[in-house]
Amino acid sequence: QVQLVQSGAEVKKPGASVKVSCKASGYTFTNYYIHWVRQAPGQGLEWMGWINPNSGGTDSAQRFQGRVTMTRDTSTSTAYMELSRLRSVDTAVYYCARPQGIYTPSNRWFDSWGQGTLVTVSS
Amino acid sequence: IVLSQSPGTLSLSPGERATLSCRASQSVNSAFLAWYQQKPGQAPRLLIYGASNRATGIPDRFSGSASGTDFTLTISRLEPEDFAVYFCQQFGGSLRSTFGQGTKLEI
């Protein structure tokens, strides 16, 4: 079955960077985009961006552009999301998610999620 | 595209009917509208995709509908396990996405 397993919780100081990993199993990693979504404490879900594991191509929400880097390692079926210049407002649970399908429209909803990674930004 | 969910909190009892709203600030392809349920400490779970299609394993008391820029999630008869937070999500043609701010369904 499809599994997305994320790295453990992180505590970072303001201005630092954090890199979260998402290891995929149970399917062909390069066939499905990986998206990143975050959730601040007690708040809603915020879409951050995606990576195409096949090509390495990425796109992100405008508010994260210049600060988020998404990469992948196809040899280990792992996607990474690095967020730089952290601020306290970046304290959140970060999720990776996989769409249900490869093609439109089934690549527009997520049926598999990682367990989430709590990133705390505090001085 | 901004998705506005209402109400922010909905207080109901088991057995009652719940109606949750999600309104888009501009036209959304209903094929690209999904609903998720999230319980405390858990990742979201896909409930509805394409505005009205139930995901695998979702009970038929959950249904979704669309009318223009208005989308509705209905839970016909609330079960105790349905009390959670619900989010709508849309995707644009560019594969960029946004979520609504959520509706908390409480007992």
C-alpha cells in the first residue's frame, strides 16, 4: 500500500533553514507528483508547492517563492522540502501528500498523506 | 482563488444533518474541488473529489454538490466519529492549489 513517511520533529532558530524528508513506498515514486502542505497550530491547511519526481520540476505558491526548495532522490524514493529564513510564523506541521492519480483530474486531490513533521521556530 | 468556508463552527448532535459551505472567489472547475476531514493529531483524509464523488471507503451519508462557485458538503445523519474539522480544496489549471480555512463540526 502507498506510504509516505516523514522525518522527525525539528526545532530551529529564526533565520535558519529546515529540511523535511518524505520517503515514499508502495508505488512507483517517479509517476506521481509530491505536494507539500503546512498547518500552523490551530489553523487551516496551506498549500506550499509540488515537485515532479520524474523531472525534478517544481512549482510553489507565490508567498513561498524564493524561500522554499523542493528536491528529490529517486534512488531512495524520497522527496525533500527545505524552507529557509525561518520566522516564528513558520512554526507548523508540514505534510507531504500524493495525488490519487497521474493524469487530470485525478492528480487534483490527495488520497495519501505523510504523518506530518512539526517544525518549531523559536529563539 | 480564495475559498471561504462557512460556518466557522457548526454545533450539532448525532443523528442531525450537517451542511457545510465552501464559496470560491472566482470560477472553479468542479472536477478540481475536494473535501477533507481532519481529526486532532491526524493528517487530513480525502472524503469527496470532483465536488460530488465519494472517496474509497467513505460512507454514503457524506455527499457533495456544486452550484456555480458554491460547493456544499452534506452529512445526512451525524455519527459520533464525524465530529472533526472539514476543509475544501481547489486546484487551478496550473496545478496550484488553495484550501478553505475550515469548518469545525462539534457536538
